Amino acid sequence: MATATEAAAMRRAIALAARALGATSPNPVVGCVLLDPDGRTIGEGWHRRAGEAHAEINALREAAAQGHEVRGATAVVTLEPCNHTGRTGPCAQALIEAGVARVVYAVADPNPTATGGAATLAAAGVATEGGLLAEEAAAGNAAWLFAVVRGRPQVLWKYASTLDGRSAAADGSSRWITSAAARADVHRLRAEADAVVVGSGTLHADDPQLAVRGIEGAVQPLRVVVDARATIRPDARILDDAAATLVVTGEDADTRHLPGAEVLRLPLRDGRVPIPEMLTALHARGVRSVLLEGGPVLAGAFLEAGAVDRVIGYLAPALLGAGPAALGEAGIGSIGQALRLDITEVTRIGPDLRLTAIPKSQATEEN
């Protein structure tokens, strides 16, 4: 049975893991705290970037650097220690070799290539316990866990609108509906995502750059443009060198005006880029979390494809009465077909409200 000290260490490990959101894909974020037999912290670590040392290794290194004895210690880890050799060695074996006596982890690893660490530890005589603060730890790794199970990235749709649901005025102007505080919060979402996706409509209307600004040390997400006919201008800001950009277009689209851009060609469906196939391709290149920042047309296409897994809406205390809605055509013809959501959080951001919600079907699965 986990102790109160171990629970406190797990909360610290979850906080450590969160420091690397957006930097570890296709790997999960993981935090680890080492406790000596008296419950004192002797080492901490987190997985900082894909291909670098895992959380357990970093914690062991910190303990050694500070001259602490690790033999007989307890490792508190947010995810079951891995059991395979990839770009780094198996963490379960490293803990065994270090002489750790007990391992407490939050979430079992669902990845079939990495799971089995708990069994390996137990077979070596290490006391092992799982499930401590599992719900809290899983929330921090939600996108990665989703992607392992579903085989595609988790999609978070972000939108900004007035209280009457308008994303722009009747004349098309949309800067700025929400406050500077809300826009800064969006940069945090970008920093935590592996890819940011927009459509050609948003690109032509706003010419966004989509890079993360104002967050020190942030890993820039992949910028993805969904543009069936490759109408993107060669001088578009999204093609600058602030971050990598991928243009997703049709098989026959002319991209000669984009010599420096990476292009993904997909067979169009009814003249549109197929969302499921695009997400599969993004998953294959290591993307586990997508921030959808496109306008109403692209958002509707994602919703129609069943590919909206989280929603964050920034609502400004303003009314327009006319102008485009935040969400366009989504294949919903009756109230019975509406995608019902569970609101999980309501937060005030400056003068605006930020609403976070998930589809009710997904909420049922998670519970």
C-alpha cells in the first residue's frame, strides 16, 4: 500500500513530467522521484526529449551526482518503467541494477513494445505497486495514451468567438476577438502540441505564423497546412524558418511555387483532404497531439470525421450579431446528431472565459 510520502512524491513526479509536454513525442512525458528508506528525496528526473535519457535514468544520475546511496531506495514513477531497448535502454533493468528496492508507478504502459517492466521488476525481487494517482498522471499523458490506443494523434480543437458564437465580424475582421491574456494562453497550447493545423481559408484570411512565442525553451510544433489545391502563397508567414511546415494537399496539386516546403500528397475525397488519412500520416511521423487552429470549415471537417477529441473555447464578452460562426458544416442535420460535450473546466483568462470540454462518449470511456 502506497504511503502518504509516496503520494506526495508522485504529485511531484507528475509536475516534473509536465515540463516536457510537447517535447518528447513519440514518447510519453514521464517524471520520477527517488526516495531513500526514510522517505527523503534523493533524486529527481523527467524525460526531456525523445531520444534522450528517460526519467528514471535522470533521477538515478542526479542521486549519484549528489553522492546519495540508491540501493534500497524507492522509485516513484508516473508511468510503468519501460521494458524494451529503443534509442535508450530499458528503465526496468536500470532500476534493478541500481539496487532500487521498491517501485511505485501510476499508469501501466499500454504500448505493447514497452510494457512488461513491472513484471521484470517483480521477477528480480523488486517490490512493485501500480495505480497510485493514476487518474492525475494519465491526464498529463492524455494525448500519448490516446494515440497508443487509437493509432492516431489526439486532436484538440481551439477556437475563439464572441458570446454569440461569431469567429469574425460581418466584414471578415477578426483581430482581435479575445484579449492578449487569452492569446498568450494559446501559445501555451501550441508549446504543448506536436503539430498545429490550419486550413487554406485561415491562411489566406489571417496569414498566421503559428510559431510559439513568449515561452522560453519551447519546442516548436510542426505547422501543418491543409490545402487541397496548394493555394498557399510562397511568401506566407507559415513558410518562414521559425518552425518546420508540412503542406497537405491533393495528389495532382501544383506545388512548384513551394520549392522549400515539405509536401504530403493524399488522394482527395469529394475535393477535400481526407482527415483520417492525414492523421494516420501524422501519427506515422511521430505526432501524438494535434492542436487544430483552423477556421470553421476545417473544424467542421474534423468534426464530421469524428476527429475532435478535446475542445477549448475562448469566449470574449462581446456580441457581433453577424459574421461567420466558429464551426461550419459538420454533417450534422438534426439536434439528435449533435456532438454532446462534458465541460471539464471553466477558467477566466483576463476578461475572457476559457471552456474545456470533451465528447460525452469519450468521457464515458475514460470513466
